[in-house]
Amino acid sequence: MKKYSEVYRVRYHEIDRNWKLKLESILNYFNDVVTFENNSDPERNKYLQDNCLKWLLLKWHIVLNGKYPTFGDTITTRTWPHAMDRFYAYRKFDLIFSDTTYVQAESLWLLFNSEKKRPSKINSKLTEFYQLTGEEEPIFFASFKTDKANEYSKKDFVALNSDIDTNQHVNNVVYIRWILDSLPRVTYRDYSLNEITISYKKEVLENERV
């Protein structure tokens, strides 16, 4: 399977107070590179559009090596399809700086028919478009439950117009910002994020409160 890549230079609005690349910026890069990849094949793109098909993101599993690119660094982001099974596609990403992999990510996507408003089964034509055989092993995503006995941070947000993407719902990266903005500042001071798993259970629309 072919790996698709894009090169970026870290910009000021993508960094935090310590001049380090923010997690939400990393995911924005991943969103960019997968969108570019999906639009790089006109025949495949036309097939998806003609059949009212789109990919909806269901899960992220992101692993960071403890280091973050900083302002002005030139980085490479890559993505490639890993496997397809029934209604689901599994895709991988990475972010490379100075020949070192800083971030690795796995994701789960659902093929959705926007006209019928329901999942659509992946056929052999789609697996061929993505240069897969259909025999690849799906990625295993560990299940987890929130322990209500644990302490947790809580904050309310309202979905604004600027949070809405081309699918007419809150973009997946916005949830990352909401999660991180819910944490107390001491968490940023004393801890660093090494791994995160995110599951998207329900879409949020403009003006809805979460």
C-alpha cells in the first residue's frame, strides 16, 4: 500500500505557550494529509461522490514519543490505508521530524452513505482503489470504561459556527481542544501526554451544548 505524505513548516498559531506544537495542530495535520490523499485519485473520489459515500472518523489511538516539534521546524506527515473489513477502514499516520518519528496514530473509519443515512459495506472496488487485498488484519482497539470513582475535570462548551466542518458537525479536532481546555493548568505543568485514545460516539451540531 502506498504512503501519502505532505511537508509542513510549524507556524506560530499551531504552537502552545512553550513554543511546542499543540496536539490539536498535530491532528489538524493528519486531517489535512488524509483529505489530500483522498482527493489525490480523481477516479476514486468520483466513485465516492457518485455513490454518496463518505468516511466518518470513529476512533483515534495516538502515541507520542515525549518530544514535540517547535516553531519553524519542518515536519513530514504521512498516512496510508492499513485494512478494510465490512463497513470499517483502518488507517495509520505518523509525523516525522529530523528523521525521527515523533507521533504515531491509528484510526478507525466508517463508510457512510449520506443519502440513505446508514453505513455502507465496503466492496472490492473500494479495496482496489486503496490498493488493499481485503486480507489485511484489522487494527485492534482496546475498549475502556470511565471509572466514575476517579477524579475528573468537567467543563461545558457550546458548539460554535467556527467549530463546524464540511460534514456540518463539530470537527473531530475540536473535541481534543475541549478535552485539553477542561484540564487544570497544573496538569500541563506537571505531566506530559504520551498516549491518548478517543472514541466518537455521537455527532455534535452547531449551538448544541456539551
